[in-house]
Amino acid sequence: MQKRTLGNSGLDVSAIGLGCMGLSFGYGPATEKQQAITLIRTAYERGVTFFDSAEAYGPYKNEELLGEALAPFRDKVVIATKFGFDFNAEGGQSGLNSRPQHIRNVAEAALKRLNTDVIDLFYQHRVDPAVPIEDVAGTVKDLIAEGKVKHFGLSEAGSQTIRRAHAVQPVTALQSEYSLWWREPEDDILPVLEELGIGFVPFSPLGKGFLTGAINAQTTFDASDYRNTVPRFSTEARSANQALVDLLGTIAADKTVTPAQIALAWLLAQKPWIVPIPGTTKLNRLEENIGAATVILSADDRAAIEDAVSAVTIQGARYSAEHQARINR
Ligand SMILES: NC(=O)c1ccc[n+]([C@@H]2O[C@H](COP(=O)([O-])OP(=O)(O)OC[C@H]3O[C@@H](n4cnc5c(N)ncnc54)[C@H](OP(=O)(O)O)[C@@H]3O)[C@@H](O)[C@H]2O)c1
């Protein structure tokens, strides 16, 4: 697969990465371990060198999974993980925590779980209003100086926070939601990233599965699936938003590609420093998503996609009120 570079400090990764969250967390029961390892190793064999995890995915289990799956070719891949939460005894998130000592503790624990001596990209998962971002950036700067971390990232941070963090320790990548049905980063965030030379890693690039056409108003999710709490996944919102998926499906059929490939190719076409990280638990979908790296969108294709997006007013917030309060800080 072709490579892309994140940030001015030059982190080279495959143009499409693998979001590993859903293998352990968020979208129903975890995938059986050997199956998950096979999926991750197949991704590597097919050219994926960028793997996304977080302490929170499980918690802890997803990092352990990556540590085992990626061990045979650890030095050939880039592992990204994230800090920034406290957890209760049941493993639920019990609040934000980006205090410097906590970041250091998470780094040490993540290194063990990932079975590695360096974290390639260490993101703050959510901005913690109780800790000045300069202190967070300074702590990661120290971890970089100690050789425990290579690159610093932020997730769902607002533009002023990005600027303040970058002034202390250059930010290599921002990871925030961006897709054909969530384009807010175009207003304020993408121009700041371009100005500062920071790469962008869109999460949920397939709209948590909705943009692929595999989900409709009749789909039911496992009781533990996070999408049950997302207003945009209410039955009414899915009915209303189906029109966008139908239009994208027509564009995809005309090009003999799939809607998922249109969604990913569109992101790749936005900027050369954008690297989406679609998540899947299925080998056939992994192949399909990787295939998007070779889909070229013409100016006419892009105009047709813009028409489709502007023809449909998307219904439903992308976060519950609780999650909404933690973003764009
Ligand atoms: N920084 C953050 O706060 C944050 C938040 C969310 C996610 N993330 C990261 O971003 C990654 C990707 O985001 P995401 O998993 O939320 O959403 P996504 O990649 O937009 O969509 C994943 C969903 O789409 C389905 N899917 C994947 N490929 C498909 C295809 N070709 N056809 C049909 N369905 C397909 C998957 O189901 P199957 O497994 O059944 O294929 C899964 O339910 C995560 O794994 C995680 O690493 C970060």
C-alpha cells in the first residue's frame, strides 16, 4: 500500500490504517482472540502498517491484543495508543485524568501491555480541563526525551488547545471524527492542522458502519453496543439518513466499487496528510477497506459526492450529551 506522512516530524504510515477498537470494545462482544490476531496479522500482510488502540479499549485488553498480534513484526509497524481516563473496578470510565504522573504511569503500563519498548504515537484521548494542555504536552515531551514515546497526538481537541500543545511539543497527529456525515473539522480544524503541519487521522471514517450500507433502520445492535446510545443511530435517524447511503450507493455502483470504498477514498482525496483508520472484525471487509487506497475519485465523482451530501440533512447528534461535553475543548 502507498504510504502517507503524518506531521512535520515525519511519521510514515500506510495510507489506510486499522482501527482496532471494535475487536475488544464498543461494538458488542469482543472478537475471539485467535480470530482477532489473524485479522491484525492479515492487515499487516496486506500492507497496513498503522494500528490504532487505546488504554480505554477494553480497558487494557486491546493493547494486550496488539502486543501479541504485532510482536512478530513490531519494528515494521506504527502503534498508536491513548491515555486520559480513570477506570473503576468494573472497567468503566470514571473520569478524565491527564495529570502528569498519571500519563507517566499509563505510558509504563501501556509499554508492558503492548509488549514493546516504545510507543510510536501517544495521543491524549480527550482534553482534560483540569490539567493545562502545556503540562500534558510537557509530560509527553519528557517521555519522548526518555525514548519511551516517539510522537505526540491529540484527539477531539479544539483549535486553541492544538496551538497551545504544539507550542510546547510538536503534535504529529490529531485524531477526531471526520467522514461524509461529520464534516465539522473542515470549518476550523483542518486549516489549523495545515498551517502547523499536523497530520489528521479521521476516526469512524465509515460513520461507525452506517455509510457502508450494511446498517439500516431495521438493524438491531447487541445490548452492549455503544451505538445504542448515539442519537444518530436511533431508528428514526437511521430512516432519515438512509437517503445519503442510497445516493452514495449509486455513485459506488457506477464506479464498480463499494460505498465503504467511496467513503474512504473521499477522505484520502481531501488532503495528502489524512490517514483514515476504519475498523472491522471481518477479513472480507478488511480487504474491501484496504482496496479503497487504490480508488481514484475524479473531479466529477467528487462533485457527485458533494451533491449527494448536500441533498440530505443528516438527523441525530453524533454523541450523547455526556460525550458531547468532552469534545472540542
Ligand atoms: N479517538 C477516539 O475518540 C475514537 C473514537 C472512536 C473510534 N476511534 C478509532 O477509530 C477506529 C475506527 O472507528 P469506528 O470503529 O468507530 O468506526 P468505523 O471505522 O467508521 O466503522 C466501524 C464499523 O463499520 C463496520 N464495517 C467496517 N468495514 C465495513 C465494510 N467494508 N462494510 C460494512 N461494514 C463495515 C464494522 O463492523 P464489522 O466489525 O462487523 O465489520 C464496525 O461496526 C476505531 O477502531 C478506533 O481505533 C477513536
